[in-house]
Amino acid sequence: MEVQRACFNEFPDQCVGCPEYSETRQDQATQLILLSGMGMMYPPPYGEKVVKECKLYHKRKVEYLR
């Protein structure tokens, strides 16, 4: 039986030191070019995004940087 623990940190501002917290930066323009094969004919609506995630408490937030 798994014991559920409560997290009282304000996500994601107070989670930076937690070992279960991660941030990944993804460039959407590069992904779209590779998927579409069309080059830069159609510019993407946004450039980069940062995915902030806590695996232990199943929290996730996506921030678009443009």
C-alpha cells in the first residue's frame, strides 16, 4: 500500500530544489520544421516553451516564451 504525502510548496516557484522537479526547454520552430519538412514557409505561432513538471505529485505547467 502506497502512502500519499502532501506537498505544500507553491508550484512551480518553490519546487526548484526538489529532486522530483524538472524543467525542459523546447524550441517549437525546430520541431515543426522537422515534422513538416516544409522549412520556414509558415512561421510557428510561438517560439520556445518551458515545461515545468513534478513527477512525484503529478503537477505540470507549460510556459510559452514569446
